[in-house]
Amino acid sequence: MEYVRLGASGLNVSKLALGCMSYGVPGRGMHAWTLDEAESRPFIRAGPEAGINFFDTSNSYSDGTSEEILGRALHAWSGGTRW
């Protein structure tokens, strides 16, 4: 994975981002086609395993449930809990 410095912050972020609009609770928000947490996990897990550390999410994606799912998945990936 290639990384670039994020402005003057000193942070290095992956050139590729993992977009998280597709992950969330399907019945919430504006997109009924979202993948639920169990369906999202394999895709989210593949991101950091490929070196991605830049995630595009928003509290508007599935009424904020995208961010909740991403947070739990990254916590699990980092050793917080089992996948």
C-alpha cells in the first residue's frame, strides 16, 4: 500500500480509502440496500489487512449505523474482540 502525508498533520494515510456508505442497518437512513453488520465484516476486515487506514464514512450513512459498524469491526480487527 502506498501512503501520503495528510497536509501538515504528520499523519500518513493510504492512497486508497475504504468507502463505508454500503454498510449499515438496511432499514435506517436513505439506502435500504446497505449490507448489515455480518455482511459488512469481510469487506471491512480486508481494508486494514491490505494496508488501508483511510475510511470514508459519515453519520448520514444509514442514520449513523455505518460508523457504529465500522468502529466495532476495526476494534475487533485490532484485537479488541473476535471476528
